[in-house]
Amino acid sequence: VTGELRQGALDGILTEAVAEAAAQPSSEIRRAVMLAGALSPVAAAVLAEGSAGLDRFRLAVGSPLRPMLAQSAPNVSEALHRTGQAAVEWKLDGIRVQIHRDGDDVRVFTRTLDDVTGRVPELVEVVRSLPVSSVVLDGEAIALDADARPLPFQRTSSRLGRTLDVDRARRDTPVSAFLFDCLHLDGRDLVGLPAAERFDALAAVVPERHRTPRIVTDDEQQTTAFFDDAVARGHEGVVVKALDAPYEAGRRGAAWLKVKPRHTLDLV
């Protein structure tokens, strides 16, 4: 269980194996892995010290967490049936980012926990301007055109992959921050809180223009209209999020459900 694990199914199998070997709840192993960013240090600690080894893993501002992921649902009706009243957000085709701020120090990490701070100065400026002393935010970076429609994903990907002449890249392809979760705020870890409380914390410190558009509803008609609007604006669809769920990283839990348009073909 050493090295970086990039295959989700293998990661889950090994996590369950470590939990069984250490006689610890798999949920506690997953939480520690989320905070550590990797399975190997968690496995070493829990196999050597049991639950006491897990207690040492805490959210550290500046050290990235594995992001929480979404399962797929066939339509908004099925998604709402599973979650009940939920937060429904636009699903953007951008690059997942996790932004950490401690004082004036801001770090930006990708879904694979790579540090891309120097490549996205505009995201650094957004988070540095917030009225906080420390914060960890989850969201998307995406390049938009003059009409606020998303540019092709490759434009965003190329922009975040560029390490040279960043100022020119920023002028040519600026990226915008769309933030949707708050995992830490001013010394308080929020990952174990219900989503509704984390979203309230986000709204308290992040201006609306930098938050992913969201509604809270259990109404299928309202959700469908919101979904249709997101797609009409060029986005992928929506993500339906259970309001009572904690932040569970590194796995596709049932608390987040993504819904995209379904395309069918009549073949003769």
C-alpha cells in the first residue's frame, strides 16, 4: 500500500482490507485517508497503533485532501428520490481545485493533489481577498468566453498545465473560480459537518459571483428547470447533494449525484 493510487476501485479495496486487518471501521479509515491525502501513511499508523494512530490525522491548512466525488444518476427525479431535499448545483466542465489559505499564504491544488498555485494567480487573488484568516475551499476553475459560456475543456486544461509565461496565458485564457464547499474556516474544521452547514459557511465568506450557482429544493419541476438552464448555458448538467451528508473524500458516495443529459439514437 505504498506509492500513489490512481485507480479508484483498487483504492477502495485496499482501504477495506486495511480496515479489516486493523479491526477498525472502514469509515474511519476513509476519513483518515481523506485528511492524509494517501492510504500508505494511514495504513502504517493504524496497523501499528490501532485507533490511536488514526487520531493523529487532522486537516492541516496547506496540505490537500482527497476530493469528494459524485455517483451518476439517470435523471433528476431519481437523484431527488435518493436524497430528498437537496442542494442542486451546476455541473461545470472545468478543473477541480482545492484552495487553501493561511494568512496571506494561498495554495491551489488539483484533484490529483498537484500544486498549481503559480499557474493561476487570479484564483489566488480571489481567495486572498476574502474576509478570513484561514480557509479551505473546494470548487472548479473554468475558462469562459465573453458571454460567460464555458470554453472547450481543453482550453481550461491547457491553461492550468502551462508553467511558462503565466501572465500571457492569463491574458489569453483567464480562468474563473466557482466554489461550492467550505472544509475549514478560521481554525474550525468543517468536513464532519452536514453539507447544509458547510454551504452556509461558504456563503458567509465567498461572494456570490465566485460561488457555483445553487438552489435548495425537493421539487422535481424546479430541479428540471434548473438543469435545463445549466445545459442551455453550455454546462454539463447538475450535481444533486444531500444536505445532511458530511464531506467524504476520495470515493463516489451516494450523497452527491451528478445528472447529465441523456443522448439516445434510433438505429435501424
